Amino acid sequence: MRLGSVSVRLTRTAEYFQRVPWQFASGDNDRDDPLGAARSLHGPQAGEDLPYKVELWDPAKTGVEQVLAITANGSIGYAAYYAATREYPDRYITLRHKNAIVSRWNGPTN
């Protein structure tokens, strides 16, 4: 049983949240964020480059119908892409890094 190492990790996580300033907003006070959110003040700011996108294409595969996810992290982008392939198994889905397609899901061919 490794309770000691779990306790150390939890303590370090708690210390991180105490050191990093956080901004809390309610849905009543912020029209741009109607659901309200807690976000790190050191996180991505408006206008920052978020290079990974998960795109759902129209059935004819002629254009992007909806961008399902945008992130700065490749692992999170791939997780969103994988989830999209499960949510829309019959649709064309792409994971894009900047202008390059990293992965694509074509769905069934029949």
C-alpha cells in the first residue's frame, strides 16, 4: 500500500493551487462566459495560438461543418478526436495541427 506517495502528490497539488492565482466568475456577472468558470490567470489568454483542432466535416466531405475542439495540447486534442470518432462513427473527422492534418477518420465506406 503506497498511501505515503499518494499523500505527497495530493499535498503538492494543493500547494500548486494555493500558489497559482485563480480567477472565478459567475454567470450573472460575465456576459462573455454565461456558464461561469474558474481559470488560471497564467493559462491561455485571448488571442493565444491553440494549434490543435478537431473538425467534423459535412456528409459530402466538402467542408468543415463544426469545429468540435480547439486546444494547445496534442494529447487533449487526440482525446477529443478519439471521442469524436466514437460519437460520429459515420462522419469524416480530422485532427489538425495548425494547417496539417495529423489524423483522419473516414467512417464506413459502405
